[in-house]
Amino acid sequence: MSHPFSQTHHLLNHMWEALGGDAELTDHVAFTGEGAMPSPFALTDLAGASTALVATAVSELLGEAGQSPRTIEVDRYLASGWWRLPLGPSHVLGQPLMMPMPANLDFFTELPTADDRWLRLHGIFPSARARIVKALGVADDIAAVAEIVKESPADEIEQRLVDGNAIVAASRTPEEWLETPAGRAVDAEPLAAFTAHSASGSTWRPTPGRPLAGIKVLDMTRVIAGPVGTRWLASLGAEVLRLERPGSDEAISHTGHGAEMVLGKRWAFLDIKTPEGLEQFRRLLAEADVFVHGYRPGAIDAIISEEERRALKPDLVEVAVRAYGWTGPWAMRRGFDTVVQFSTGLANETQRWAQEDPDTRVPLSVNGMMVDASRPRHTTVEGLDFTTGHLMASAAIRGLTLRARTGAGSTWKFSLARTASMEIALAREVSDPGPAIQLPLDGPWEDRVYSGPFGPTKRLAWPVRIEGTPLFWERPAERVGSATPTWTF
């Protein structure tokens, strides 16, 4: 079947097949919205396709309630706007549309190395910054760090810092990444690694109009990818309880920037490293339907093993994400979207693309900030985070569909680096992308204003319409620790 926006449809079909879905369901998806975010990668196609992916999973789930396949409409233009950081689709009234970046980003940067490459630092959180300076044995000063980095080969300084548990990445081209043992291992993994577990006879069924009503989601994710995924689940009616360790980096730094990552969720403190906290976590998990987590590799398993989690809740749908895959030499390495982009070549490719036509492609827009092409640069938006987050939401919904059919639980595993492999292979820039979509978008806005802890807020219109299924959040964004670590029903 021939479709307009064939690249978007192709990406949708690829991701839906990776999740094990029925191919015919994607025929009910229609895309609108001309143009593309300027990039060597088809980011707007990814935004539209991954948004449609969640909607397709919803349509499949509603089939368990006797509903025929839903018609789905996705606006690629608006889907691009929803990928903006900060603040995404929400805008606090009275503030400028483009908020300035925080001033304390001197350790959130890239530094030149001795072999004419670049080292990306992810020292945006206090603990991450501290690990960088400790590993190098220098003062807490970016100039001191830069001095050591510029005298060191990229691979050598990268390994030294990784050995000190710092979050960094040396720059590589996509071809160089795929030639490394880590790159080959990640590229050989499935986009969605799925394991079914023995059936236990769940009686839950979806509710037409509010598909995830009655579902409890335990959320132990961080930053962007996981929170985007669980935010989708909240918009469909699930009760999402996000747990935060007291004194965590995100708890300390949360001042409203990125507040909408907790839209629709309850946000509670719970320290599962204490005996009391672990016992409460066990109680929560025993009643949960979905458990989504994205802490550093091995952190959750060291406290409560996957086998123990499964024993507590045999029909649990578990969705997990790592930075660098689940096999190979980098499986336990820490990372975030901006770091993985340097490792996998997306940043190098963005620089190469910009320098190919500097008159029209420079300056580059990175999350709305205009930068030159003098060094490897991140793509216009953090597409690895958002695409992976949408994959995670879709997997959780598919897991609930399979549970409704068979009673079986399931485990789904994703990684940012594996999403990068897909982007490199399938989401290169199209030959005629159409008009440039520049972020942030100034509308179209919803025709209402929302309350919240950081002021009255307007929001971009939803980029997707699922027939008979309105999307909305029943709760505003909450301040960290404002909820109790208990279920409400």
C-alpha cells in the first residue's frame, strides 16, 4: 500500500514489527504536517512515527475490549514541537517562549583532545561533576579538566574517566562506532528485547475511552526517555507513581525546568536501600501492573533481583532502558542521550552535514539554541530519548495487551545506543525534506490554561488523535516529594 510520508510510515512499520505487532494495524494511521527539523537525520519522521507507534499500541489494546481498529491521525509538525527541550509542549504564561539555558553548564560541554577529537562531558548533576574531577584528581574547575583532556588521546581519557564512573564519551563517526566491539554488540541486539513469562490469569481489561484506567505503573526512571514513556501511560488513564530517592540529583535540581516530565504522575520519596523502604517497595511492586525503570545498569538488580520481582508479581509488565545495550563490553556503562550521540556518531554526522552547506545549515539549532559547527554537535532535539521513550510506552501497552490475552507477564529491554543504530540505518535525511521546522513552535495551542506548581501554563495541541480516545492528564505536574509512596486505589 502506497502512503504519503513514506519515510514516516516505514519507520512506524519497522518499530511496530520490532514490538511484535500485527502489521495491518499501521494501515489505520494517517500523517499530516509538511517539513522537517533541519538535520542529517529524519527527526521529524521519527517524531511522527514514534508518536503513531504509541497510538497503534493503544488501538491494539482496545481490541481486547471488542473495539475495531481505531483511526489514528498524527501531525508531524506538532510531534516535532513536542520533542523540544526545555520545556517541551508546555509554556508558563508570562515567560519568554525560549527560556535561557541554566548558567551552571560548564561541565555539560565538549572539550578537544590531543588527537583532534572531542570528549563530551555530562556533568550537569552535582554527583556526575564530582566524579569527573575525582577521576582526574583536579580542582572543581572546568579549565583544569580541559587542560588534562587536551593533552590526552580521546580513547585514553574516555576510559580513564569511565573507570572513575564518570559519564563521558569520545567522539566517533557512525562508521567508527559500528566497528567497535561495543557498537557491533549493540547493533546485533533487537530494537526491543522481549521475554514472556508464565501466565497467571489476570482479569483486567481495557476501558474504551480511557484505555489504562485501573492500571498501576511504578516509575523509577530518570531525566527524559523513561519519564516520556510513563507520561504517555498517565495520559491514557494509568496511575503512575514515580519514586525518587531523597537527596537525589533530580530532587535537588528540580526547580520547574522539565516539570512536565511528571505531568499526570504522583511523585514520592522512597529510599529502597533502607530496610523500611525496600519493604514498602515490595508492597508497591506486588500490586503494580507495570514497572518501568532506567537507573544506572545493575542498580535495581543489586537491591532486588529480576527473579524476586517476578515472584512478587508473576504477571508484571516490566520495561527497562540502558544507555549502551544489554550485551557487549559497554553494557554496564552509564550514559544519557547527549553522551550516546557522541559515542555513536550522531554528533559527528551533524557537524559534517552542517559544514557541507554552511551558508544554509549554520548556525545549527540544538534544542532551540543556535550554535556553530566548529565541533561535533547534538541533533536538533534529543531524538534518542524521545524515540526510546515512545518505544517504552508502546511496549508497556503491548505487554498489557498480551497479558489480557494470555495472562502472561513480560519483560521488555531497550537502549539509547540501539535506537541510535536504527536512526543511523533507517532515518537518514530525506532528499527533499520540505520547509524547515524551527523550534520552539509558537502554537497551535490548546484552548485552555492549566494550573500547576510553577504557574499557569498553556500547552501545544496534541500531535495525535486516536478515534474515541481523548488524551489528557488528570493531575498537574507535581513537586518532588509531594505524594506518599502508596497506591491510591
